[in-house]
Amino acid sequence: MIETIILAIGLVLIVEGLVYALAPSLIEQMLAALRDIPPEARRLMGLLAMVIGLVLVWIAKAAL
């Protein structure tokens, strides 16, 4: 179980690092666009992303 958690955190850090390394100006534009979105909509987007991630992890674990 702990191996899966460490793997998931590592994969997230790899993806985040790639975005910052390859397109730092795009990050600035995305942050500016996020400022224009109301907090309630950002919260909903975060919850939706979390649920999708949970489903993907569940599917991956079920396939093993």
C-alpha cells in the first residue's frame, strides 16, 4: 500500500516538474486565467479532478 502511495506522489511530481521545466510562461498564463475563475468554480474543478484521479487509481489497481 505504501509503495502505491509513494509511486503516485512520484508520478505527480514528475508531471508537475515537466510542466514547470518545459513551459514556465504557460504556467504564468494559466495562473492568470485561474484568478478570473470564481472560487466556487475552482473548488468544483478541484473536486472533479480528485474524483477522476480516484477512479483512475481504482481502475489501475483493479487491473493488477
